[in-house]
Amino acid sequence: MSETASKGQDYESSLGQASSAVAEFEDHRTGFVYKLQHALHQTPALVSLIVLVSSTIVFGLWIDWEPIMVSLGIAELEEVSNGRYRFFSAFSLTLILQQVQIVGIVAAAQSLVILTAGIDLSVGAIMVMSSVVMGQFTFRYGLPVEVSIACGLLVGTAIGALNGWLVSKVKLPPFIVTLGMWQIVLAANFLYSQNETIRSQEIAAEAPLLQFFGTTISAGGARFTYGVIFMIILVFVLAYALRQTAWGRHVYAVGDDPEAAELSGVRVNRILISVYALSGLICAFAGWALIGRIGSVSPTSGQLANIESITAVVIGGISLFGGRGSILGAFFGALIVGVFTLGLRLLGADAQWTFLLIGVLIIAAVAVDQWIRKAAA
């Protein structure tokens, strides 16, 4: 009996040591670094928000706006002395919003696709094609501008739905599908428009509704356009839909593990088609906003929107592996690009510095994403 009791005590002692080891492991996992890693995993947009606030403060303190604005002939000296053109003024901050409105809208569309572990290289081409359809239907065929706009939105949605069908039903890789669609739509755009630009004066005189998103609203020192307002509303609506609706939860589930999502009853193919179709519709709205932004309908505009949207999404903390991230992060990513672009330009830096720093941000964002993903391991 004593030998049995001794063995029992040894067994309990070993269990105690094991429990102690486990406890020590858990204590290690609750350190500051792990807590930070876990917090960033739960809220990926937090990284981009920190970068956005930091870069805004740095540029705001660094840039001496008064001599820059006067030397560029942008402002009269008395306007500058009133502080209207300082970085932290309402005018300057809303100017950044105006500059990133197109990228922000397209980035919202790109975010939906990337959340499903896909990618859409055709977003820029869809945007331009939709704007061309709106302009050509109005001026070439004489259709009412409202009908032309509806046709442009329908074309963008149809192209996006076709992308989704090829990805979900035919099982083609999203990269290949959208790369091919980018080339097809781009070529169709030039062939259909005959490389013709519809000038701003013609649009303003005959179809001002096409320039609707370029309409400016002043409130105090701030200047907003309807395009900016649309971008902000779109971001918050999509953020709500992704977090608070069954469709949004299914989007994340498909991006995280499509096989597991299908086994749990999610109609993966339907979700993918809806995501790509919605992405196409949003890009069509971006095409309408593009007309308002530049004033004209040009088949050569917005050619880099696909790369710029991916840049905003990656910097915004949305994982390229799908299933993690938020639309707000992509919005912050677009603003970061806008802050860097405007800040470096006003500092008189070479334009290549902008590309260099944004490239560094992209690589850093992916590295941080990999580090954050370890929190879920």
C-alpha cells in the first residue's frame, strides 16, 4: 500500500509540474507583445489608423505651408495669413479627401473581393468602361442622361458578375480571370469609344448630371464634393453589412475557408458571384464619380486604379489570404496614400520618393499581416 501511495504522490507531483509548465506558458502568452498582436488581429484597421494619424501629424508639423502656397500662386498672402491653407485646416484635410475619393471607392470594391481570398485586376477598366458607356450613350445615341447612367451601372455590374461566375462556377483562379478581363474590357473601351474624349464644356452644357459627384459643398473652411460624401457613406454601409449581416459573415467565412463554409451550409458560389457583381457596381459608381472629378469622359483616365486600390487595401491591413480585415482599413489606406502624396509634393520632393515610400509601406504592411496572423495560430 505504501508503494502504491508513493507512486500516487509521484503522479500528482508530475501533474503539478505539468500544470505549472502550462501556467508559465499561458503567462508568457499574456505578455505585452502578445496582447498587442492579439489586439491587432482583432482590429486590423488599427495599424493603418495609427500610421494615418502619425503621418498626418508629421507632415503637419514639418510642412511650412505659407511660403509654399504663395510661391505656387495658389493663395493670396492675406488668405494664407488667415490659416486657410495650413495642413491642419479644414480646407487642407478635405482636399486630401477629394484627391482620394476615386481610389477610396474602388478600394471598397477591391476589399470585398480580397476578403474572399480573391483579387480583381479589372476594377480600373470596369470603372472607365462604365464612365464611357454613360458618356457615349448620352452624346452618341441621344439617350436621356438618367438612362445612360443606369446603363453604365448595369454594364459594370454585369462585368463583375461575369468575373464571379468564372471564378465560382468554372473554377478559374481570380488572378487569371480578372487579368484577362482587364485586357478585354480595356480593349473594348478603346474600340467602342474610338479613343474619343467628351469635353467638360459639352457635359456641363448638355448633361450636367454626369458631373453630379463633382459638385462642391462648402461648410466653414471645409470643401466637400458629393463624391467624397458618397465614398464615406459607402464605406460605412459596407462596414455595417460585413459585420452585422449574414451575407457579410458568409463573405468572411468564404475567405477564411471555402470548404468549411460550404460544409456549414454557406452557398459559396452564390456569395462569390454576389461579391464580384457588387464590386462591379461599385466600380461603375466610381466611373460616374470619375466624370465629376475630372469633368470629362476620357477612355484613358483611371488606368492605374487597379494598382492603387490594391495598394490601399494592403496598407489598410486587409489580408491578401482572405477572411480578415475591414473596409475601414482600406479607407484609411487610401487616406495614407493621399497624405504621403500631397505632403511630399508640397515639400518639393521628387515624385519618385512617393512611390518609394508607398512601396516600403506595402511590404511593411504584408510583413505586419504575417506577424499578426501568428496570434491566431
